[in-house]
Amino acid sequence: MERPRLKRTGRLFGRIGVALLLMFVLVVTTLPAQSARPSQSDALTPLLRNLAEHTGTALAAEGDLIAHLRSRLLMKEDGSPLVQVYLTELSPAVEESLSRAGLTILGRAPDYMRVSGTIAPHDLAALADLPFVQSVQESFKPMTMGGAAALGSMSLAERTQMNPANDDPCAGSNVGAFTTEGVQQMRVDLARALELAGDANVDGTGITIGIISDSYDVNPNAGMTGPDDSPIRAADDIASGDLPGPGNPCDRTTPVTVARELPPEMIAHGAPNSDEARAMAQIVHDIAPGAELVVASGFGPNLGLDMAEVIRLLRDEHRVDIIVDDLGFADQAFFQDDPVAVAVDEVVAQGVIYLSAAGNLNRQINVGTPDEPNFKDISSYIALSYRPTPCPALTWQDEPFLLEGDCHNFNPNTGTISPTARFTIAPGAFFPTRLQWAEPWYGVSTDFNFYWVDSSGAIFADFDPSTDTAIRMSGELPNTGPNGTNKPLEGDVWLVNDSAEPTDFHLVIERRSGTATPAIWFMLQASAGMILDAEFYEPDAPHTSPDIFGATTYAHRSARGVISVGAVPWNNDNVVEAFSSRAGPLIFFEPIRGNTPAAALPFPEFRQKPDLLASNRGANTFFGSKATGVWRFTGTSAAASHAAGVAALVLQQARASGLNPTPASITQVMRDTARPVPGFPLRATGAGLLDAHAAVMSVRSPVPIITTQPVSQSITAGTAVTLTVVATDTRQLSYQWYEGNSADTSNPVAVGGDSPTFTTESLTTTTSYWVRVSNGVNHVDSETATITVEVEETPLFRVFLPIVVQ
């Protein structure tokens, strides 16, 4: 929520550079300034009001501000932002009025009473003044979960092991000029050597895989490292054998289907267009070269809502068996399943196997010594309940800045308070930060803000080429009220250290209005090395702290039905990448379906994520970072692509084995056969490193073998009987006993019937039992064991009557 205008004097920071490389972007708050045409409505967010008021007032400052914001927001070169307009009514007449106000409508979301579109900055005020406009919000740049790894962060062994191009792109396990080393690490080569009927091999034939990322073949600079390089396009990848299509030298001629390319209007607004979908397709093709590939951009003017529709498009029109994605959006919910997660669970329920990159958001600091390191995950902070305490005194540009609410106590210890939490930030670091709290979307009753301040309480400034365009490093969106966002979200706010020295930034979280004390979740999306130190409050008693650090897997990446995939380097089976997101979320509410607040769950639901680990940093033709002639694709995007290819191999084999596999059963197979990664917690590893050969073999001979059948017996009435079955399998087995003849599942034993040994109740009549033994993929039914109750014969008595002699 905004504050009244204060006097502005001085400058805290100079202009920061505009060449920002991170994908996530900001929601920042600004100090209202004098303008030739101020908005009469509170419907504009503070940032958009700042943009509207300063456009045209000073050309130099305007250019700086637009360039600054374009690096973080979806915005055209002329400064026209992509906005999300929330309405009180939606009709053709309303749309006509919006158009007359200057909005070019690009997308509609009737269930959310929302349209999206582009508008010139000088028209923002007129748009906000329309009576049916509730809120006009900026659109944050979405992100992918892959990219380049700085060579300095790669081990010497990794750099020296970088392989040249394959001499024969079709020989052995090679697939194209460059084949990911994940083929060997995850034992894909052994899995693909297995034969099927008719001299075929396990290679994904008959499986269709959908790939959702930013773009497929629109980047004019793909694969270029200098002006003398030529771009590498999809046609080049086909010619080298790295993608299927006509002209593929390995006779993989079925072309990649482009279901939806990145829309031109998104390119015009600066959306990421790295062709990461093509890099993912190369990995999938390396793992499962027989599978058919369908690619789609998940970016559109409706942001996450468009991605949800792309998921349904792949299911409905392209009939895919598997979907893999690597996308994220800045406004996805932390404590609730968002529309993308709803779409994921929807297609999984209809039989689609869905995999997603867990995320690249984990960051660590060493709180030990170089010789005895002790790494702590510090990318996020969760308090299960807001703890109110008086706020510290703050200033903004040398003037008092009053916090009218109370503030969060970061210290969980009894009787001790600390309304700030310190983070030491490296010089030159810049990254987005975000706050959410556990209230249902579109049912918010509490307004939270947050601020980055120095040790004296002075609020840092992010952008300040002049005092008129100063931007506070704070999240102050109005969350409640008639023009509130009605979302439990503050962010993105960029933390920027433009000094030459490490600097302490102190976080303050304010409850501006409301009385609820919901759980709060704060996220810092820094790159490696940007956070040097962080303040941790140890609990009064070990292992009893109510606060959680380092949970960074959220949104659809932790949906119930998704296979969330973390990353290991291709040359080390025993290390989880430090960036690979850890831990799953706490879900407090039913999913977001339209703008009606969802009901609370009876109990919060914790979801253990990631599910699995897979290879990353493998070789490809154009994407990531390049050294010694090889491009390396880093991130959980690459890992999820590897896992999607393995899922295709397992699914193909399961069908060939005569099974009817489900997404749940394939997930279980991949988890059960994964190799543990020692020395790392479950929240980092999930089930472990995916093993393609073991997974395929587990569905190759899938039926458990019963070595000892339950035995029929005869008993006397009123006696209980213990029945036993003995079965073997490579996977964990489950059991269910039934009353009746074998294969009759109408009468399951409710009490004590889920173990290999079962004791009946006291029986008075002859009864039959049998047991079904399952390995998660298939099952086998035992023989029927009949318990015959024998009725004792009534003993015969000879009655002798006494003879009375008279």
C-alpha cells in the first residue's frame, strides 16, 4: 500500500546499468512525483503511475527509466508496457471503451474478469480512470529454468572432458553431431540396447512428447558467440542429426511439430526468446530418438493462463503421451495451486505423464569453515505464522517514513524480537525478491508490505537518475480495498547493490492492515555468489524452530501429479547441483479456479519435491555456455528433458509388455529404480538419480512371482486362521487380501488385509480368501485358499433306564 507523498531530497544511489541478465522482473514502488497529467484513479500500480507521470516530462530521464524497466518488465522499445487489466464487468461495450482509452487488447480471461494488452505510457491514466477498471498491473517477464553456467563454476575435470563433435552422428548411442553425456550417466545406452519384438529396440517409438518452453526457432542469434559466427537454426540441427525431420542423416525423418511458436507480440514486448524449446528437444531426441516431438511456446499475453491453455492444447489436439516444461511466472502462487497446476493435474488425470523442471532457485552460504564446510540454503524464508512486533524507524531520502502497521519478528526465540533480517550482498549484485502469504487469491484480507533498508533504517533506492523518478526498494502494492490487487503477493522488488563493496541489506516485513497472522514466504532469486551471508535465528531448542529456510520448489512444479526434476552434473553421480531447487511447498487452499476465493484445506498439505534427479550440462549444438567447441545446457530444464526421454522409454516398454501403465505407475517405477545420491537430504534428491536401464527392466518382466501360495485349511468352528503368501520382485510390493474366489475384488478385507500375512476372524462357516500382490506397475493374484469349517458330530448316548423291582 502506498504512503502519502513525502518531501524528497538527495540521492541514495546513482543510475544502475540496464544490461540485466536475469529472467524475473520487478514490482517496485515509487514515490509519486509532479506530473502534467496525474491519474485520478488508484487503479494504477505505483510503478505504472510513475511511468505514466514521467513519460514526456524529461526525455533523458524518460529514456533511462524505460530502458531500466524494459530489462525487467514486458515492455516495447517505446515504453509501452504489457498490462493486465482487472475489471468489474466484461462485455463488448467495455472492450470498446478500453480500446478508445488506448489499450490494444491481446488476450482475454473472462473467468478472472481480466484482459491483457499493450498501451502507451501517456494513455495509462485515462485507462485507469474508466469506471469499470478495478486495477491495472504490469506484467513481469517470465523465466525458463535453463541457460549458461559460468565456466568459472565448472570443475577443471568438466572443462577438460568436453567432447568434440561425434565423428559418426548415427553410430552406437550417438544421436546427431552432439549427444548429451546423460545417455551414459543415466544408463540410457543400456536401456536402448534392449530388444523388443520384431527386431525393434527401446527408443521411444510410438510415444509422443510435448515440450513447452519459451520459443523454438525464432532467435536470430542462436549459437552465435561473435559477429563472425553464423546462427544455428532448426534446419541446421536436422541436417546434423540432432533433431528429427526430412534430411536427418540417421533416417529419423518425422519432423518436429510446432504446435505454437512464441507470438510476435510477445517478442515485441521483450519476452525471452532463446529457443530453449529446441535445446530441450535435442536432449529428448538424444534419449528417445524414436519418439515424436511436439513443441510449443508457453508465453502469451495472459501469462500463466496462456500456458495452461497450451498444456490442454497438447493433450486435446496433439494427443501427447508426455509433457515436459521449464517455465515459471513471477505471479504464481506459493501457498495454493495456480491455473497452470490445475491444468497439469487435469491432463495427468487423463493419462498424460507430466514432468517439470524443479527450478534453479536454490542458493547456499557456507556457515562453517573451508576445511569443514556447513552449507545452508538461504534462497527463501517461511514463517508458519506472522509474528507481530513494533516496527523499526525508517527513513526515505533523509525524511521520516512512517510504518502505520506492525512488523514481523524474525527471531523465533521466546521473549526476543528482531523486526529485521540481514543479508550481505556482493558488489554489483541485482536480483528480484518477493513476498507471499497464506491467504486465498482473490480473497485477501491482509495487506503486507516489505522494505530493504540499511543498518540505520534508510530505505534503499533502486533507480534514481533524478529525484522525480526515484524508486524505493520496497513492495507496497495495495492488496485490499476497491483498487487492491486482491492477491497475497508483493513483488518482484529488485535488490540492487551498485556499490563496489559488500553491503548489508536488512529486510523489514510490515502488516499494513488486517489482523490475521498467516504464514509468510519470502523468496530471494539471486544468482550464485550474490548472497554472501545471511542472518539466521537459532531456535530456543534444537530442531524446534517454526521457521523454514530454503524451500524453492513451488507452483505447478510441485503440483500433485507432476514429476518434478532436479539436476546433477553429467560427470558426477554423487553431487546435486547447488542451484537445483529444494523442498516442496505447503498448500493451504483448494486450487485457484477463477476469481472466487478458494476454500481452505482441512490441514495444510506438504508436498515432497523434487521427485527425481537427472543429468544436466550435457552437450548440444547451440544453447547455454560454450567452451572448447561444445555448448553446455545447464539447469533443471536440461534435467527435466532427460527425464522426459527416459519416461518415453519406460512407457514404450510397459506397453510392449502388455501393461496398461498410468502416470502414477510410471512415476513410481522411475522413483523405485532411481540410484540414491548419498550425503544430500531428501528435500534435495527426491528418490535419487534416474536410472533408465533399471526403470525399463522393471517393466520388462513386470509381474511379481508368488513363490508360496496361501494354503487351504480345515478348522473347527470358532477358530481363526493365519494365511501367508510369499512373493518376489525387484520393487517394493503391496498386498490386498479379499474374501471370495481369486480375482473377485468385491469383498476386500478392511482390517489387516494389507500385508503378506493375514489372520482371519473366528470363523463359523466355510470361507475362501485370496491375495493380490502388486509392484506398482502390475499385479498377480494368488490361488484361492478355502478355510473349511468342520462341524463336530453330536456324541451318541445310550440311555439306560433303571429297573425297579417291586
